[in-house]
Amino acid sequence: MTMDWQSAPASPSSFTVKRILRLEIPVDTYPNFNFVGRLLGPRGNSLKRVEATTGCRVYIRGKGSIKDPDKEEKLRGRPGYEHLNEPLHILIEADLPANVVEIRLRQAQEIIEELLKPVEESQDYIKRQQLRELAMLNSNFREESPGPSGSVSPFNSSGMKRAKTGR
């Protein structure tokens, strides 16, 4: 039995390669800076955006990577949680075609390093953007520019009532 292959042989650039890059988080130098919150952003969206943009996975690992300190203490030493004995760090993992893996990994590294730069709160543009995004997600965002006061929704005005839905 003979086989007729219609497709061209795979090029070396189409093989996927797995690379992992570790970045230390300077918690000893800046103990009061919330690195994890800044990296995650509102509802994890900042980190999700980095992943979507670069095609890399980003993991926050080490002591302080779990929000609840009591839960972290219980998990320390268990299989799969060995990283909790290490200082706080980031792992950037790329499982991409050989011709783009290094570029994407470097791109993710640059974005993460920018997020890891502690900034005076009054100068922190990224934090302001994250707070604005959180307000929008919580649907209580108010633009600082002057405009119509009150809600512009017809359901909240005195002229129209919202239908009862049983909730």
C-alpha cells in the first residue's frame, strides 16, 4: 500500500520549542510595594493581556504568591507547591514555534519588567489605568470631565421603571 502525501514536509521553524524564563521580584528592596496586585491587575486582566499579546504563559510563584497567608502556610511543602519555599518570582513559559519563541519570550519579559518597576503612587500611570478598568468592571466608572450629572440610563430615570424579573 502506497501513501501519497500532498503536504510539504514540515520546516524547522514550525517545530514548537518550550522555553522558560525566570524573573526575580524585588520584594526585599521594595517590601511595601504590591507587586502581585500590579502584575495581576483588576480580576487578573493585566496578566491575561500579557499572555494574549505574547502567546506566553506567566506564573507568579514563590513566597507571597498565594493571596491567603494561612492557606499558603498549609500548602507549603506539599507536592506541587515546592515553589512556596523560594522567594517571590515570575516564570514566563513559551511553547511556540522555534522561529518566534525567543522574540515572544523577550516581549513578555519587557512587559513584565515594566510592571515590576516600583513607581511613586502620584506618578503611577499603570495603577491609574488599572483602577479605571476596575471601576468600569464594577460599572461605577465616572469620567473626570464635566458632563451630564446622574445616570443616563432610561431605567434609572424617574420616567421609566425597570421590569420586575423575580430577582
